[in-house]
Amino acid sequence: MGLGITRISIILLLLILISQMATVAVVTLADEDERGEEDGGEDEFATSLGELAWSLGPVLVAAFAAYKYSLPYQARMGLRLPVRFKHVLDLHIYSSIALGLVALAHGYMLLDKATILEYAIGAVIVFMMITGILLRWSKNRRVKAYARLLHTQRLLAVTLLILVAIHTGVRGE
């Protein structure tokens, strides 16, 4: 079947991320030229990376959760959607890794302004990424079981959303 829906989805997601980052870089450079400043450029780029992660992350995770929790209803109603769960899961995994790295790059570029709140956000992102990676690629059943218990905790996702909402409210970004 050629490339397959998973690979096409991943390629499209990466192209969107690259185009967004390129747009941010061009806008940042244009703003620097207009103001004649060079110091704020890196901070603006870092801020834009954070905005990208905050804009896409919750939407993609919510879409995955909605699809996953609609599966029993689809089965009861006899629906067969053209997108299989495996493809949606792969899109969730790769997009979450990409956006997690974008968020961590945002934090790293603004590390001099970090408080305990930002370190907590980074820790939750790294924790969720590690458990997700272990859940997907570990061969050990026991590791997968523990990773599933930890990664699928709704409390962690809600905690991350609340921490980032506080961060954006405090920072005014």
C-alpha cells in the first residue's frame, strides 16, 4: 500500500512543525530588523516554540483520547472508521514526542528565567515522554505494565495542563 497512512501522517505532522518553526524564525528576524534589536530574538523564538507546543499539544492529546474512548461506541453502533487505532496511536506517539521536544527546547532556551514551576513542567513532560516511549517500545511485559499504569494517569495530564496554564498566566505569554 505504498507509504501507508501512518507514515504519511508522520510526514505531514513533521512538515507542519517545520513550517511553523520556519514561520516563527522569519517573523522573529523581521521583528529584529524593524526594531534594530538582536537580544530579544532568541527569547521571541523560544516563546513562539512554547506557544506552538501549547497550541497543538492539548488538541492532539484530546483528539487521541476522544478517538480512543469512542472505540466501544463505534463497535456497538457497527461503525468502521477508515482510520485504525494503530494509526491514531502512532500519530499520538510521534506528535507527542515532537511537541515534547519543542516544549523542552522552549524551556531550555529560557532556562535563565526558569522558576520551580517551569522545572516542574519540564519534569512532567520528561516523565510522560519516558513512560510513553517505554510503553510503546519496551519488550519487557512488566516494564510495559508499569509504564501503562503511570502514563495513562489522567491526573498527570491534568497536572501538566494546570501547570502550563499557570505558567502562561504568570508569564503573560
